[in-house]
Amino acid sequence: MGISQELAEWTVSLKFDVLPQNVINTSKIHILDTLGVAFPGAKDTVGQTITRVVKIIGGQPQAS
């Protein structure tokens, strides 16, 4: 079994209630930070260019 498979299985088996509160709080901050830069960045010239390129390249409509 490869490291990706092991990590995936560990992630799936992880239960929210066993996470320390500081991990939960830090995760929330990181998620909000990511959203805070992603949404404005999508309206930026570079963000719009990336969106056009991704649409041209295409791909599978579902996540892997």
C-alpha cells in the first residue's frame, strides 16, 4: 500500500470528536483564509485567465 492510500484511509477513518480544539480552531482559520483570498482572486485578471484556461482544457466533470 502506498503513502497516498494510507493517508486516504487514515483521513476517512478520522473522527471529528477526537480532534483537539486547537486543531479545529486553526483549521477554521485556514479555511476562512483560503476562501478570503480565493473569491477576490477569481475576479482578478490572473484569476480570470486561469479560469478561461481551465475551461478550455476541460477535464472530467466529477472529482476523482
